[in-house]
Amino acid sequence: MRVVLGVHHLPSAHQALQAVLELGFNDLEVRPTHVMEHVGSTLGKYLLTVTESDYYAQYMQNEQLKAQELLSSFEKELQARGIQSHARLREGHVVNELMAEAQESQAELVAVTLKAQETLGHFFFGSVGRKMIFQCPTSFFVYKPWDAPETLKRAVFATDHSVFAQKALERLIRMRPQGIEHIAVLTAYPQNLTSALAPFVSQLGLDVSRWVEDKLYEENQAVVKRLQQEGFHAVAEVRGEPIHEAIESSLKHQEAGLLILGAQGHGMLEGLSLGSVAAHQVLHTRHSVLVVRPA
């Protein structure tokens, strides 16, 4: 498993690495990547009107030296752990460059740490976070260090049973995160779905909510069986709640610290795996998120 790991500063890089190690990927290769963002991409057009260009050049040179020292220190730690690594220093827009590094190195995962104070900060400032969610060509993992990394051993896999969600499941299996000891397969359905079906199902003398839950539970059980075939411990869970509430309830009930989902999908319960759901879960919640891309 080749992982591009975003290195902004050492503490957060250490946290992201520890979280990746907890997930237990086989044949791990880490590509620590630091992105130097040019001042000109943000405030430069204002600052350079009052600042000599040679001062700016000196500033960028100093930043480059610091970045090289940062990457060198982190790479030595990886090598001391026996982890194959190849550090990269890139220049440009942070998300663009992380995505480019992933493509060029044929990495299977991009991993970063997101702290509360960084929600409006370096990696995920507004549209930047959404850009990662909607445009990142590979799977990505956002670790949020609210809880100990050990909580990642228990996960909730949210699915809408679409074709895309099934492909995401198979991709997850190929990624082989052997550190995950327990996976709850979650499907949520909106209460208004039962109201819409009531006129049709009631003619059969069935309880609509029970009928919907039973059907979804059967589909979840098929996913559970597939995971069990690959050696995972898995259980099925169906919740008649809006998706975000269902995810929070399931994570709490399962004592899980990791949410796994696809980033798009159109099934009977359209919206579960859509990018807007991933965006909310990445940007506005406490738990860590693994977004799986089938490609």
C-alpha cells in the first residue's frame, strides 16, 4: 500500500502516520509530502507592492530549507521503523499538489491529519476541503485526533447499496486494512420513505417501517457476509434516521472511531454516499473518515 502522507509540521505528521499504522495496511510505503505554497498565490499581489522581490526570494529560500529539514527528519523516523519511504517537496496549491503526487506515484491513499483549529486552516479551508473530496482521484484518509488511534480499530461502513457503493466495498477489501477489528455495515433510510411506500405496502397487510428495515437488513447482511469471507468481523445495522444522525448514532453505538464511505453513488437511498455527505463528515464532525474510491 503506497500512501501519500501530507506533512505540514511534525506533530500532525506523526499523528497521521500512527493512524495509518493502526489501520494495518500490508506492504506499507509512505511518501511524506510537504507542499510549499507561494505567497503570490494568496497575499503576494498585495505584499509585493510594498516588499522588494529579493526579500521574497530569500523568504522562499528559507522556507525551502525548513521544509527540507522537516522532511528529512520525518523520513529518518520512517526508516528507523523499517517503513519504506520517499519524501517529496512540492510547490503550489496544497491540495492540487497532494493529488498530483498521488497520481504520479500511483499511490492508493492520501492521508492527512485535521485538527479542530485547522478546520479553517491549511488543508481544508472552505472550498479547499471540498476540492479534496470531489476531485481527489484516489482514496483519502482524514485522521482527527480527538480520540486515541486505537478507536480506529472499530469502524462504521455506510452504504446505500448502489453499484458505486458495492465497488467501494470491493476496493476497501483490496486495500486490506487488517488493523480494523470490527465493521458495522450501516444503511439509513429517511422516515418519509415509509410514508411514500405506505399506500402500496399497506395493501399487503405489512408494517411499512418493518418491511423497509427487513429488506435493508437483508442487503446489509450480504455485505456482512462478503466482509466475513475476507476475514473481517462485521455486523449489520439499519437506522430509520437522517443520514448524518444515523452515522453519529451508529458510531456511538458501535464505539467506533472511523467512518468509511464512498464519495458518490446513486441507489434507492440516493444521497448516502454522495460527495455532500462526505464533505459534511470530513469537515464538520469529530470522527476520522476514510473515503474509498473504487478506481
